[in-house]
Amino acid sequence: MDKQKLIMLPGPTNVSDRVMKAMLNPIINHRGDAFRELYKGVLDRTRHLFQTEGEVVVLTSSGTGGVEAAVENLVRPGDAVIVPVFGEFSTRLAEAVEIAGGKAVRVSSDFGTAPTLDQLKAAMGAQGNFKAMFLVHNETSTGVAIPYVEEATRLARAHGAFAVIDAISSLGGYAIPVDKWGVDVCITGSQKCIAAPPGLALLSISDRVVEFLKKSPPKTRYFELPRYLEYGSRGETPFTPALPLYYALDEALKELLEEGFAKRVQRHDRMSEMLYGGLADLGLKAVAEKSVRSKTVLATYYPQGVDDAGFRKALAHDKDVVIAGGFGPFKGKVFRVGCMGQINEAYVRRTLKAIGETMASFRSS
Ligand SMILES: Cc1ncc(COP(=O)(O)O)c(C=O)c1O
């Protein structure tokens, strides 16, 4: 087996021993009392994460399943849906809307930038009537975070539309208080800022969405949210849950709440500042402008001539630090560092040192 490396990917990320060990809990009947107790605890803690009194659901699926659940439950054939598109994950989101038969109204900006709030406002005004806005908060592919989630949510609601936020790579590192902001569905994944293993998607669901689904049941079985809500009310999931992952998620959420949500968010602030500063000191340029740069995913340009695959391989092999490459137009030109979950000063220092030393050897070779 590979020795444990420092995982500085934009997910999955480092998981504590405490959380890993939780997966050794016994297999139990998922229709029995022990699971009901476990799942009710998970749902309570998930409510804290989303800062909601409303409904939440945990799906046995990666984040993509969570996004698909939101799309399939809300979008009906012919529905217009506003989708800011500024990277790979927002592109996929627009495609998911189209697969569901919706009309994706793309509000696009170049990869590495974000559409402005004015652009979004104009697109909503021009469209007039639309079913929902689906907004990726943090474009993991480019290291760009939308600074106006609350305002965008308000705008969508003022048009009578649902506001759906993909916060897969941000919630936990950022706070998205869904009740306060009026977010209808917020989606996150277990493997990012929550610092649990990959494999679970967490969703908050507003009362408005619950009411809508009563009148207009979705055409999906595995992701049929009303079914999850019905089963969830008695501490069960409709289909067999990935039990060890639920144990792990429960433990990871306990860790998060023991630290305190606000403190965890501040830690992400501090660690990302330190990482951006350290990378700049190495003479490396961030992809995103400061006003939209993400504090959970840092995308950074390589200096001219540094080979992406070779650099990342050397970093992983010689320094035991694992980072990610670029996506789409940034492939080969950019590397990405995750600043998520367990991130701390020691990890940041080790990562910066490893990048600095490896970059120096690539520059001189
Ligand atoms: C913003 C965003 N949306 C969706 C996804 C897809 O999640 P998953 O790979 O867990 O299916 C990711 C994964 O990185 C993401 O960062």
C-alpha cells in the first residue's frame, strides 16, 4: 500500500485518524435502531453545517449525485434555468440542466474570472421568467469563488425562482447560512472542507422546494428527494446507505462542531492567506484576481517551461505532497492546491517548502 502522503488536492483531502477509525464500527442493520440513532445525529449535525432549521438529506453518492438530485428534482422539460458558467463544474451543471430537458441560460465569463453580479442581474432581467438559478459557489477547476452568493440568491428569489448553490468545494471553509440567505437547495460533498472520506453528498432543502415537490413529483428513483425526506423523518434512507461512510461523516461533523464552525471558517481564511502569500513569495502568479480568488482551492500558473506532469510526480514521489493539475484551457499551465478541512500551518509550510524546492530543481534543469 502507498505510504500516507500529504493530500493537498482540492478534494479528497486529509482525513483524521479519528474519522478513519470510525469506519471500523460494525456493520449494522440499516433498518434498525442503531442506524436510526446514527442517521438522526448525522442529520442534526448537517443542519448545523447548513445553518438551517429545514430539511437536509445525505445521499450515498459523490457530489455529482447531489447536483444531479437538485437538477432532477427541480427542473422540468422546457424550464429556463440561469447558470453562471465560468469553469468545468459550472459547465457540467449547465449540461445537467439540459439533460433534464431544461433550457440552460448561460451567463458566461472566461475561465479564471467570474461573471459579475451585474451580468447576472441583466441575464435574469432579460429572461424575466425562469425556474431557478443554479450557481457554483466555488469553481474548483479555476480557483474562483463567487463573492455575491447572498445577493444572487435574493435576485433569483425576487424573480420567483429557486436559488440552488453548488457549495461542494466550499461549505465548511466558507459559511453559507441557507435559511438566512434564502438558499433553496445547497449541495456539498463529504470529501472537501468537512474532511470526511469521499462518497457522500449533503443537501439542504427549503420548505418552498418541499411544497413544490408535493405538487410536482420528480422523475427519478435513486435521487427522489421526497422519498429521502419521508424515510429521513424516521432516521432511515430509502436505499442501502454506505454505512462506513455515515460513521465517518458523523465523526467528521463532530470534529467540525467541536472546533466551532466560525473558527473553522477563520482557519480556512488564515491558511489560504498564508498559502497565497507563500506562493507569491516563490514568484508564482495566482490565476484568479484577489476579489474572486478562492480560499479553498488555489490555482497557480507554472513558470514558463515547467512540465506539469513531471512536477507533480516529483512533488508526490520526492516530497510526499500531492497536488492537482489544471482543467480545460489550464491543463498543463496551472497547478491547484486544496486548502480544506484539516488544513493547518504545518501542512501549509510543508507544502510551500516542497513546491519551492521542487520548482527550483525544475527551473534549473
Ligand atoms: C464545485 C464542484 N461541483 C461538483 C463536483 C463534483 O463532485 P464529485 O467529484 O464528488 O462527484 C466537484 C468536485 O470536485 C466540485 O468541486
